[in-house]
Amino acid sequence: MGEKKILLIGRNRKNLELLSQFLSKQGYSTIKAHDYESLDSSLEHGEGIGLSVIDIAGFDSRIWERCERMREKGIPFLVISPRQSIQLQQASLTHGADGMLIKPLAVKEFLNLIDGMMGE
């Protein structure tokens, strides 16, 4: 499916691993970042990132700075939230998110969105 990678960002390492395994079974290559340090490193050195998926739970407002960096680099991204929130949705879109999903994810909808954003 090409050489573009999906950058997965989230505090919960188990969820990151499950998401990575799911996307790998769909033919995608992933990079995982569980904290600001690994996220910053991925953004600095991660060539070929075609999309980022951010599980916003557990991050503070500094995550928006990273979102701005992704937008500046032309990396489209989706925000995943554990709850519906107008404020979070507005913040996500203001900082460049291409969409927002609420947990639990509908697998087919999620995969269709990923395929569309990755140009598959």
C-alpha cells in the first residue's frame, strides 16, 4: 500500500499496540508515539508520514502545539476522543484536525476514513 506511514499517538501503550496491529493487518506501516518526547522525535525524523491518528486522552494542552506542527508539515490528522465535546471538537479543528472520532471506534467507518485519507 505504498510507503507512507501512519503515526499513532496516544498515552495508553496497550491501545497503541492494538491499533498498530489492526492497521498492520490492513497493510499499513505504523509509528507509535506515547509521550511528547517520542512524538517530537517522530515529527522531527519521521519521513514518509502520510497520516497521524491522535488519541487525545491523557494529553494536556501542549498537544495542540504538536498538532500545529503537523499542520505546518502537511500531515493530515484525526483526533480520537473518549467523549463527545463541542470544545474539544472546536479545538481539534482550529489546530488543523481533518476529523474527529469518538470512542469506541466503529471499525468499518474508521478503516474507510483511513483508506480515504491515505489515498487507497
